[in-house]
Amino acid sequence: MRAALLALGLILGITGSAAGFTVEEEVRFPAPGTERRELTILSTTDTGVLKPVIEAFQKRFPDVEVHYTVANSQEVFAAIHDEGATFDLVISSAMDLQMKLANDGFAASYRSAATDALPGWAHWQDRLFAFAQENVVLIASRRALGGLSLPQTRRDLIDMLRDDPERFRGRIGTYDPELSGAGYLFATQDARQSDSFWRLAEVMGGLAPRLYTSSNAMITDLKQGRLALAYNVLGSYAGPRLASEDDAAVVELEDYTLTLLRTGLIPVGAPDPALGGGFLDFLLSAEGRRLVGEEAGLPPIDEVALSRGPHLRPMRLDPGLLVFLDAIKRRAFLEEWAAALQQN
């Protein structure tokens, strides 16, 4: 299977891990029609999530064959920034890494009626565009809590963990910010929002937390009883997967809940930038927004929804995202994180 993926990578003009770019999955969506145009997408979003959107796009444009490549956020960044891989569109949940690509000149300028309609906080300099807004949540097993009240703030969570440490030892999950681009983004944005993040990190560190590189893995372990709770999980994944689980709770913490923007950009040197822009426009269209929300399970950009939740803190697309990508600041942050987790 791995050999097949690498062979497909060569067809697409990339070389997988041999060039420092590790591919997790590649899928071809053949063109429904007889003529062929090729749209290449590099993404952190699982194929199954965007499959309904891709297939609807192909119904509108039956001559388009889509090559969809999945990698984690750091690999996506490295592919474009360091490896010179060529794709028509790059989609990622790591807003900071996408912003760095755009800021460093790796994103082409693109403008259309669809991008012009985005609110100012959802795009940057006609180079980076958000198409989904996803809350970052706490998930918990009611059974594992044993009658304890669900925490509503980080202070509640800290107090609960301190008061009953043996209940939660080895049963807390969160992202590993050293290995996960999204995890690093969430942790640094937490640190910017409140000092309570470091107190929480120290408390979790004393309870042998499990570190992950994906929300789906944390959700699976909670469902299977290996975790009592998981902190900083993508609500767009947790909501659908836990909707039928009476034991599971999804909590938007009331002191603040980070809101991630899932973004797309057209790389400089894209083989077919117009086609990449066409798919981006489809994501932002009325039909695309409906599919993104109802079929993909990713809440589309909605300024009204944000205004209804005073606890929601959208992470804006601006150069402030780059602060913690500085090598010295990143090293210092990760050292402080490691020190906090060495409490156990």
C-alpha cells in the first residue's frame, strides 16, 4: 500500500517521505465527463470529510478530475515552504502555518465575488481565505466523572482535577504541541488568552496525561473508555462522532472557547490556479456552504453565529499568528510546556 501511495505521489509531482514530505492518504476522484482537467489539492482535512463537497463540485464541472492528498499540518507546510511541491489549492486547520506561507510569499493573490463577500476577519490580503469556523472544546465521559458536575470554565476543570487526582490519572488527553501543528496553535492561543492555561498544564502534567496528534484519536479513546476527558478537541469532529453517545459530553468552556478558522490558499506556481480558485469559490458559495455544514460537518463561516456566543474567541487571520512561529519563541514555549508536564 505504501509503495502504491509513493508511486501516486510521483505521478502528482511529489515524492512522499523521500523528499521529507510524508503523505497520509491520496485519493483520485475521476472526472464524470470524457474531457479531463486536473485539480490537485493538498489538505489536512480527511478525505471522507470533504468527499461530498468534491463530488458536488464535479457534478457542476464534470471534466475535472480531483487528486486529493492528505498530510498533517506540519507536513503540508513543509511540502509547500520547503519542498516546492505543486498543488492548485492548499487546505489546513493550522492557521498560523497557513499565515506564514501567505506572509512569506508562497500564496498567490486571488480575488472573486465569493472571496469579496467574506468578513474582514476571515481572509488576509486576498491570499488566505477561511471557509469553516470550528470551536475548540472539552469532551468528557459522564460515567468516568462519576457524578461530578461537568466543568464550565478552566477554573472548574483545574479544581476538579486537583480534588480527585486518582480518578483522572492517565485518563486525560490533549494535543502534543511539539508534534501537532494544530495542537501548538491551540496551546499558544490559550496562553495568549489567559494565565489559567499554564496552571491547567501543570495540573494535567501531574496526572500523566496522554498526548495526541489528532482530535479523532482522542474522541475514539474517550468513546472506548481509555480517557475520562480530553482538552482542546475540534468540536466539528467531536459533535458528529459523539452525538449518539449518551455518556459523552461536549463542552464549550464559558470563560472562553477558541474558534479555529479552516483556511485555503492558492500556492504561487500552482499548475492551474484558476481551477484552485474555482474550488475555493465553490466552498464559499451557497451550495458549498450548505455542503460544508450539512455533509462535511464543518460549520461554515457565519458572523452572526459568532456574535451570539460572547464566550467565543475567533482566532483572527492576521500576522499576530506568527509570533509563536519564531524559532526562539517556539523553543521557549515548548520548553515551558515540557516543564509543566514533568510534574508527574
